[in-house]
Amino acid sequence: MRTRIDWKYLLGLELTDPGFHYSILSRFRDRLIEGHAELWLLDQLLERCKSSGLVRTGSDARTDSTHILSSVRKLNRNELVGETLRAALNVLSCVDPHWVEENVDVSWYWKYARRFGYPREILSKNALEAAAEEIGRDGAMLIERIWNDGAPVYLRNLPAIETLRRCWIAQFWTNNGVLRMRHAGNLPPAPNRIDSPFDIEARYCVKRSMEWVGYKVHLTEVCSPGSPHLITNVETTNAHSPDAAHVPRCQSELARRNLLPGRQFVDGSYMGSQIALESRRRHNVELIGPVKQNWHRTQVQSGYDLSSFKIDWDEHFAICPQGKKSTGWWSAKGHTGRVSIHTKFSRSDCAKCSVNQLCTKNGARNPRKLALLPREKHEWLAASRTEQRTLEWKQLYNRRAGIESTISQGVRSVGMRRSRYRGLSKTHLQNIAAACAINLQRLSDFWTGDLPAPTRVSAFAGLGDLTPFFVQLTIRDS
């Protein structure tokens, strides 16, 4: 604002305008979040586009997600417990320095005065564990003194002290009165662990070969031919949140803006029979994506999978490829509340079957059993598996591929994959601003005739018709 004449021209300011103090932006972001107004800019932009006919209800849309790195450094477990205790001591020193001087050992000033970081050559695995347990004992002593009857009550309500307490529960345990560091198999799951005391909402996640601590952003954009591919929905979630949980929230938000698509293209992590059926039932949106193929482990590769059996839902039995009926039928509910239907065949029928090696690993001892979804879900899943083997479906699903270019544009042009702020709400505000910037750029390109380039194909691949092959690779990678 002080040095850029183009910004002053854009905002209609005098050349001598001194601009504003940088802290105004921080307070402005806080007011947006406190007033739940993060989506205001994106809503206004989409309303103008909708009134101009650039986006409309019933068009095609596609959705995908990418990881967001938090703005704090990645800590190993020793650094985590050390930094958490150091952060708590710094907060206590600001709130009640007199109490800290009376209750903290003199040696702590040397141990926790500087940032934690261990040189590579300094300690073995056992020495690192011993160092962490020493920090654990110091932290446990501090927590005990804070919860002592003589300590001020307000110290227990400090966020840094609560973070320390939660971190110690996750990282340590007591064995016969001796504090020990938890081993990998004894750690709580990632959603219940704190990975940094400076951003307690950032979580660890691993997806295939990618590991990160931070968040995840889901982008949904219009992909109908002849219209700009504008981003219509942005959702920032915890890193460990499953992609499938995003679909109902996304569609509810698009329904609020009257921008529900007719078809929504997603990858396999968003798909599920329950999700697809609810999408069609509640919002009349067809969810298009690859479903998991049926498989069954037998002694040979060409064994009988679930599609080889006929299911009589009214009479409650199944018929195997050799014409034998199942002898049992019952339903069960798992620990997640998911209902499944089970049926099994006679042990004597399977033992006498001449092709039992196509059905079970050992037909004499283990008769074939089937686990089925409820009828509506089972029939939808079977139909989807058949449909997605057709070339027409693969060519249709190829329309989803453009969402990767949106993620690439967000990463390369506005740095979407790294959070500039700490906390989920501020990271979400950053992602919404990035989506607005991408939309403005795409509107400008659309009006000037700078349309997206088709997918590049090498000169050699262009000599042959390899479209079905590349489509199949896209399906497999999804």
C-alpha cells in the first residue's frame, strides 16, 4: 500500500496515502472468523456469477482434496514433549511469575530456556527415551503442583496447561509408580493426540506415501462444457477426517446456495453405497466414482466371487454356481452400527463339491460363507461394478480428471498447500481466499477467450488411439 502505485490506483487512493498498519489485517481476519463471515466473499462472487448464468443448478461438478501443511515445524516425540513443557512454562511466567519462581527447580531454567532440537549423532534410542522420560517427570511434577490445593485455581484453566495435560496423557503412562514413555503400539489414535503445542488442531495423517501434520481441504468446482470451471465449495477439515464424510456436508452447502449439481464426479475415497444412495435420495445428485471391486481369496485366481452367487432376498437364501442353497441366514450389526447380512452353505455340500477349490481355501473344513449388504445397497453396488467396466462409463468419468489442475493452480499460484496461519478456522479462511482468487483468474481467462488447454499427449502416444488405456490408468489410480 505504501510502495505499490498499482494498488493505490486499484483502490482509488491518493499517491501520498500512507497505507495501514499490518496488524489491521490480523484483527480483520479475527473479526471475519468471530462473525462467521468467512464465506461472504465467495458467496457474493457466486451470486453474481449465478445471476449472469455462468454457474447454475444441475450442472456437472467434481470434487477432490489435498493436504495442507500446518505453519508449525514437524516435531519428533522428544521435541514434542519438550516444546509442550517449555510453552507451558512461558505462559505461566507471563501469568504468574512469582508462583513460577517458588515452584520451579533452578535446573529447569537451563533445560527449558531454549528450543528443543537433538543433533543426529548425540543420542541412541535408549538415551532418547530416557531424555523424554526425564522431561515427562518434570512435566508431571509441574501438573501435580498446579493441581495442589495451594496453587491458584486460574492456573488450571490456562489453555497451555490443558495442552500439557492432554499431551502427557497421550505420551506417558505410569508403571508401578514409575513414569514411562508410551511405545508406538500403546499410543492413542491420531485424532486424540496433540502434534504441536503451538497449533493444537493440526493432526498427523498418512495417505499412501505422503505423511504430514496439518489439515485437508476439499474443493468442488463446476465442470460443465462451455462454462468457466469455478470453485463452488471449499471445506477445510482435520487431516485424519475421511473423504467420504465430506460428501453430505458439501451437498448441503451447495443446496443452501442453490448450486446443487446434477452429477458429482469423485474418486474412490468418496464413494460408498450408503453415501451414493443418500445423495440421490436427499438431493437428487448422482454421485459418480469408482467403487471397490469384489474379490475373494481362493486357491486359484479365477475363483468364485460374490457376483457368482444368486441371492433370493424374499426367501432368505443364496444359490452357489453349482446350484446348492445356503443353509443359514442372519443379520448382524458391527461396532460402527453398520448392518450386514450373513449366509453360509452346508459343510457336507462344500466338502463333496468337485470345484470347491474355486470357492474356499479348504472346502472340507471351511464351508463357503457370504457377507452381504442390505438389499438396496447390495443391488446398487453390483450394478455399479458392472457399469464401471464399460467404456462409456470410463469416458464419462474421465471428466473428473480436471480437478487435479485446480489443485495444481492453487498450490503453484497461491501456495494453498501451506497454511500461513495457525488453527483450523484461519486455515479455512485462507483456503476460501485462495478459491476466490482462482475464480477471479478463471473468469478473466473465460472473458478473454483464454480457455483451458486439453490434456497434453506426447507425440508418440498421439500416433495411436490410446484414450481407453489412459482412462483405465486414471480409474486404477483413483
